[in-house]
Amino acid sequence: MAFSENIEFRNTTDDMVVIPSGKFKMGCDQFGPMHGAPEHLVYLNQFMIDRFEVTNKRFEEIIPDHKLRRSKLSSCNECPVTNVSWYEAVDYCYLTGKTLPTEAQWEKAARGVDGRIYPWGNDYEKGKSNMDIDGAKGLVEVGTYPADISPYKAYDLGGNVMEWTMDWYQAYPGSTYK
């Protein structure tokens, strides 16, 4: 979840991190147009984003009916919430006074300004995050992988679950992938 620059930050908690304004490298040329090429510079105003993924417990404090739909994979209270539509994620954000981050906000929060591939750097390192290729092979509690931390101290943006963003898919400027 994110706050835009128009919201006063004085009412925030330790649950969020500040992402400063400025340019960053968005996209990645290494994996081709289907996976985020071409790399390009994007300017963002300062915003805040949750330090951790939203847990089942936090989500169900706002939307209690979700507990009835929980999958077996997400039975723990401190695991990230799953089985939530984009519309339900937007509703949760609205009810908590936040917004979903845009794709650009999410990417800057995850990768920093230097175009790194992973939150921790450019080289894949086994065991740094809960990725399907070598992680727990299922959901784990948020913050379980302390090395999966971005330059801004946001956790789990390299693994565990995929996060919703506010905007719909749109090819990057100059992309051949539609």
C-alpha cells in the first residue's frame, strides 16, 4: 500500500517506509521486452509504501469476510494475504486511507534507483528470498527472509507473493512487446 505525495506523512507509523522523490531506472534490458524492457528513466515524487506485505490478520481486521475464503496455503495470520481480487485490494486500501502503489512506485521501492535486478543487488543469491526456484515452496510469514530487503528497507518484494499495483498493463515507451 502506498501514500501519494499529497498526503501528510506525519500520521504514518513504523509500518511504512519513505521512498524519496527523484529519478530511477525502471525496467530491465537483460531479460527482453516481455520482461520489462527497455530500461528507461522515470521521475517520481516522494511517497510511502508498507514495510511488509499485508497479512491475513491485517486484511481481515478491515474485511472480515475474507477469512471464509482463505486457501490452505494462507492459513497463517502473519502470512501475506492471498485470494484477493484487484478490486478487493483497492477497497482495503481505501478503507485504510492508502492506495495501491503504481507499477513505477512498486519497482522503485523494490529496486532502488540504480537499476538493480533484485532488491539486494544484481546477482541472484540462493536463499535470499522466498522464490519458487529455491524458497520455501509456499507462503511464509512476512519478513521471514531478512535478506529480501530493498534499499529503502521494504521487505519481501523479491519473493513470497506477487503484489497488486494500481495501474493496468501498458508497454514501456519504445517496447516492441504489446
